[in-house]
Amino acid sequence: MSAHTPTQRPGDKMKKAVCAFSELLREHPEKSRVFLLHQVEIKFDLSPKECEFLNNHLAECKNQE
């Protein structure tokens, strides 16, 4: 069974996951980023490659000073 419906484009799930992660960070700054990412990955049923991408880019807070 396909991970997306015919009306949903392939990248939409990742966009929604990133938005949900951002919202969770705002609502729960005390929780670890890895924990919140894991919640998002489960909620949106992301593939292992999608999970790896999010973990590589969002798991750690990078200072950009």
C-alpha cells in the first residue's frame, strides 16, 4: 500500500512532519529534539530514509552565530 494518497504529493508528508516538529519544539522546549523527532516520525509513518534525513538535519541544535 502506498504511503501517500493520490491527492497527496510525495513531499507533502515530509513538509507536514517538519511543521509538526517545529510546533512541538515551540510547545515543549524542555523535551529533547530527538524525542520530538521520534514522535513525528511515528505519527507521519516516515520511511527509514526520511527518518535519517530528519535526524541528520534536525536532531541537534546548531548555533549559527
